Amino acid sequence: MFFSLLFAGLLIVVVALKYLHKPTPRCPECHTPRDGDHPICSCGYVFEFPDDDDPLEYGDSDDTF
């Protein structure tokens, strides 16, 4: 009985750790971790796509002129 309780406790701990661990997002092409809030990976993969048809705008709009 002791070993079955020990096994059940170990199983609960392993399952809890599996679902509580949140891995960092990685690029599916080169597998490098995403760097902060940058939308584009160094290999060119785009992490985010807009839900609407508006163009993507990053940074200050004053820097474009």
C-alpha cells in the first residue's frame, strides 16, 4: 500500500510539473528562442500575423520620415 501511494504521489507531481511548465516560444524553422517581443526571427520567420488587413507597424511612427 505504501508503494502505491508513493507511486500515485509521484505521478501527480510529474503531471503537475508537465502542465505548469510554460516553455519559451521557439522558431519552428531554426529553433532559436524568441527574443523578447520581436515579431521576426533572425532567420526571417514571422511570429505574429495581424487579424485584420492593416499593415504591420512597429516602433515610433515619427522615425519613418
